[in-house]
Amino acid sequence: MEISNKNIIITGGANGIGLETAKALRLQQANVIILDIDEQSLEKLKNENSEFSCYKCDITDPEDISKTLKKIIQAHNQIDVLINNAGAVKDSPLIKIFGQIEKHDIDLFERIIKINLFSVFLMTREIAAHMFEKRIKGVIVNVSSVASHGNPGQSAYSAAKAGINALTYTWANELNYLGIRVAAIAPGFTETNIVKSNMNEKLQADIKKKTPLKRMAEPSEIADGILFIIKNDFFHGKILPLDGGLVI
Ligand SMILES: NC(=O)c1ccc[n+]([C@@H]2O[C@H](COP(=O)([O-])OP(=O)(O)OC[C@H]3O[C@@H](n4cnc5c(N)ncnc54)[C@H](O)[C@@H]3O)[C@@H](O)[C@H]2O)c1
């Protein structure tokens, strides 16, 4: 798909990989619509006259999504691309075995699944319906992770990302009949808040050592992969790994 003049929604676009992707898309003349829950970062983008359309939206809340998308479609008429990028991590082992045994918190598991997986289902069902109604041959890009292979300490996050892979294959085979392309990207460790707020320095150094390229990705390198998926009309039903050669 040619990117210029397309209306592109990116969830979690106020920071990290999402923000770098938004910038790269804007450079190619896309109309970028950011949905994020982080009011402070959205406000900052507005004050910087960033040329993005910014909407505060909690993408785990069906009502908030429906209200926000109504406003967006009124303002922009049609959506050509959805990038399901928003996500969050909170590490926890299944059981803590030092001292008193502590089991993985149930609410935490549910919260991480909701943010990383349920939100993708909620957003995509709305946008797929919109694309069908308007006969738009659009593109859906899901942001998965190398953690979908199973990452110790990340039960919920790994399960959510494996779920995203399954949804990508499923929707690629459901929506192709409507001319909608669906694919995903699976980044390895990338220099963003998710990593900085969840991993101490030692863990970050260990990851770099384990990665054949001996470093983490820059958010712009992942953005590059997302733009490739949007542009390449033969990329469908596949997950693009972008992980510096890391296998976990
Ligand atoms: N950084 C990494 O190492 C890495 C690796 C693999 C995959 N990923 C994936 O990349 C994506 C982007 O992550 P990032 O690294 O840029 O992290 P980030 O924390 O910089 O950005 C995540 C964004 O999602 C937003 N968000 C969180 N919950 C939300 C909600 N309920 N509603 C709306 N917005 C919400 C946050 O406000 C934030 O702006 C995520 O899906 C993440 O799982 C990241």
C-alpha cells in the first residue's frame, strides 16, 4: 500500500515504538491518528504541533473505543490502516519460591492479557467492520514480540503475544476475502520505557550479551519493519521477526 495520504491509526503511539512509527509514517505524508492512555505524552505532542491527531483512549474499554472511533471517523471519514501497537509489561513468576511461596496474582494476569491481547481484538473488530462497510482494502498490523515463544517471568505477556500471533493467522484467513491484509511484527528487546521500567541494568546487560548483535533494537528499526509490512502488498498472514538474532 502506498503510505502517502492514508489515514493510519496507531495505538500506543504517544511513546516508544509507536511514536517512532508515527514519525516515520508522517515523513511519508500519512495522516497519523494516535490513540493512547498517556495524557501527559499526548499533551506534549499537541504542544509540539506534531501534526498527529491525538486521542486519549483506553483501548481495553469497549465503550471508550467505540466513542473515540466515532469521533475519528467523523473527522477523517475513513481508516486505511490499523497498527495494534499499545502494550504493557509487568513481570511476575508463576510462583515465587524464595521464603514464603507466593503465587502469580490473578488480577495482574488478567490486566496484562487485557492490555496486550483483548485490546487487539476490540480494536480490530471495529476497524474490520468499518473497512468492510466502506469497502476499504486496508491493512492491519499487530505488534507481537519475541516473548511469544515463552519468556520466563512473563506468563501473561508471553501468552498475550502468542495469542496475537494466533489472531494474525486467523484474521489473515478470514479477512482476505474482503481485501484486508493482516500481518504482524515480532520485535526483540528494544530501547523503550517497557524495557527501562521492567528490567534492571544487569538484566538489560544479560539480554544484550545473549543477542547475537550484542545490543537492543532502536525503536526506529522496529518502525522500519512496520512500514515494510504496510507497503509490501504480498506480506500477509505472517509474523516478521526483528530481534537481532535472539532466540528465547
Ligand atoms: N520494547 C521492547 O523491548 C518490545 C519488544 C517486543 C515487543 N514490544 C511491543 O511493542 C509495543 C510498543 O511498546 P514500547 O516498547 O514502545 O513501549 P512503551 O511503553 O514505550 O509504549 C507503549 C504505549 O502503549 C500505551 N498504552 C498502554 N496501555 C494502554 C491502554 N490501555 N490504552 C491505550 N494506550 C495504552 C502507553 O501509554 C504507551 O504510550 C508493545 O506492544 C510491546 O509489547 C516491545
